[in-house]
Amino acid sequence: MAQKPQLAIIDPNHVPDTLCDGPANATIHPPLATIVFTNSQPKPGPLFQGTIDVENIVVARITMSVDTLIGLRELLNQVIANHEADQQATMIASSGHKH
């Protein structure tokens, strides 16, 4: 099977990074899929009264083709496997064990 040519990746709009450290959800509605990201944040009013009352704010909603979602899954699996291997190598190196 022929591979698609790799297109240049540019960021002319300087899209900002967004912290997404809350619950996430994904839905598939063929031929598209949507991932919703949230960030857990304290409500400002109670915070200034000395109370922490956290709510999950939707910070990003990304819709893509199901094929792109599958590619994202493969990318995440690879990144996580590499991270776990790096973590294991760091633990072995810090314990003084040699292989």
C-alpha cells in the first residue's frame, strides 16, 4: 500500500498550548469522532472566600475523522510505550543495576 506524502507542518496562527488535566471524553459519529478535553479549576468566587469548589471546564473540543482518531490511538500507544521504557531505564540506572 502506498504511503501518503508527508506534508509540511506549520503553525502560522501560533495556536496556544492549552492545559487539559481534567476528565476527557470521546464520541464517534461516523465518519467523524469528537474528543472533549476539560481542565479542573476552582470556582473564582468561593476561592476568594477561602473555599475551594472545583469544576471541570471544557477547554477544547476536537473533531476529526475516525481514521485520524485511529492514527492518534497508534501514536499515543507508541508514546506511552516509549515513556514506560524510559521510566524503567531510569529506575534501573538509579538503582545501580547493570545489564
